Amino acid sequence: MNILPGIGIGKIKYGMYEHEVIDLLGKPDRVDESEYVEGMGNWNRELWYTRLNLTFTFNKDDGYRLGTITVMGGEHTLFNKKIFGKKISAISKLIAQETSEIARYEDWSSEDLPEHECLLHDGLGIMFWFDFKELAQMQCSYLFESDNETVIWPVSS
């Protein structure tokens, strides 16, 4: 499926409800419910589609509408180009060519996760995660209006 920054992936769009995603993709392999910080009330539900290398997160703060899509490899594309397994330099170049903006680099390496790095691009709403210099995962989300607070929902409620 093609990742559509700020919109979704394939036919799945930010702002959809859980049942709408299930109607399109069928029953998920797993459903997790968790609180981001214990006792803070920031609950979310996550639908796992292992065969598709995708998870879909619905947050309480967003009225349990789809807010984050995690892409974990596979044949998914961005700007109609295969990107998984590509090096940081190739992804940086692609982002700059397509957006005329430079993604922000962060080193998240640790003893447990050596060579764990991230490129962040606010304009795309995407965090690109690299392990051992190759793209391993993307966390994609909706975009915001110029006030940086008002969510732009591609699907109306």
C-alpha cells in the first residue's frame, strides 16, 4: 500500500473509527489496549495486522479515531517508491526531493539498541526509524493546522 502523508495508507484514512478499518481489512491479528502513562487517562487501542506489517492506533484524546499508523516493513511505498531496507542517506534524499525540506536527525542508540536512529519530518507527520542504518519502521500520523494544535482530519466524523 502507498503511504499518503497526512492522509493514511491505501484506503485507510486518519480519523476513521476502529470498525471502519476492520470493515476494510478484516479482523486484526491482535488488539491491545494500554495507557501511555499509567494513571494519566491517555488510553489507546491498537489493531495489529501482522501479515500486512501494519498497526493502527486509536487514542482516547482523539475520540478513538485513527491517529497513528505504524508501518513495519514490507512492500509499502512512500511517494510510490519502495523504501524499506533503504539507508538513511537515501531516505533523507527522497524526503528533500519530494518536500524541499530536510528531515531532522536524532540518534536513539542505546546498549540494548545499538545503531537505532530516527529521521523526523513534521511536514509529513512521519518518524522514520532505522536499525543498523536501514529503514525498519515508520510511525505516521495526521497533520495539524498552522496553529500546531488543530488536527487536520482527512475523514470527517
